[in-house]
Amino acid sequence: MKSLTFIRNKSLLVAVTAALAVPVALAGDPPPQYAASCGACHAVGVAGAPATGDVDAWAPRLEKGMDALVASVRNGLNAMPPGGLCNSCSDEDYAALITYMATAQ
Ligand code: HEC
């Protein structure tokens, strides 16, 4: 009887833990730098910027390869200023931001 109670409690704990883990695992959370930098233009596609979540707009960009896209952000591209308003971003940060923006939200 006692061990049955233990098993029930344990499976409840597993269920609660799994439920709590879901929001953390959601893919749609933007990287921390997004709102103050890239999002200013890419959220709605200012001046021809491929809009966040617009997979079709990003597809031809992604064909250039991630290294080329990171270089575009570092150097600037037409209306996009060098660094894309995030001068403290590393190349890995840029890659994460690009992947976020190029993914359907
Ligand atoms: C001031 C507005 C602005 C900001 C801020 C901005 N972008 Fe852009 N971005 C643009 C525009 C406009 C384009 C389209 C440029 C073109 O092809 O003429 C663009 C294009 C791009 C491209 C495609 C480059 C290519 O080679 O095709 C990438 C990748 C990109 N942005 C990433 C970012 C990232 C990452 C950030 C944040 C760190 C960012 N952008 C911030 C305006 C902006």
C-alpha cells in the first residue's frame, strides 16, 4: 500500500516537471538581443528587410549560407547598418538571431 502511494506521487512529480519544462523548450522565444536590435527593422520588414517568421522571404537569403549572412550583418547591407544595431553580438549571437528570424513563428 505504501509503495503504491510512492509510485503515484512519483508519476505526479514527473507530470508536473514535464509541464513546467514546456514553456522553456518552446522554439518561439527570441534571443535576448532581438527586441533592441534586429527586431526594430525585421519585426515588420522595414526598408526591404526580410520579416521575422517570413520563411519565403528568408529562403533566398539562407541559400547564401550562414557565414555569408553573418558577414552581411557585420558589414551592413544597404539599409541595414553594420552590426544591425547589436555591436556587442558575437557571430554565434548573429547566427542565433538569423535562425530565429528565418523560422516560422
Ligand atoms: C535599421 C534596420 C535593420 C536592423 C536594425 C537590422 N536589419 Fe537586417 N536587414 C535590414 C534590411 C533593410 C535588409 C535587406 C538588405 C538588402 O538586401 O537590401 C536586411 C537584411 C538582413 C539579412 C540578409 C542579408 C543578406 O546577405 O541577404 C540578415 C541575415 C539580417 N538582415 C540580419 C540581421 C540581424 C541578425 C540583425 C540584428 C543583429 C539585423 N539584421 C538588424 C535592416 C535591418
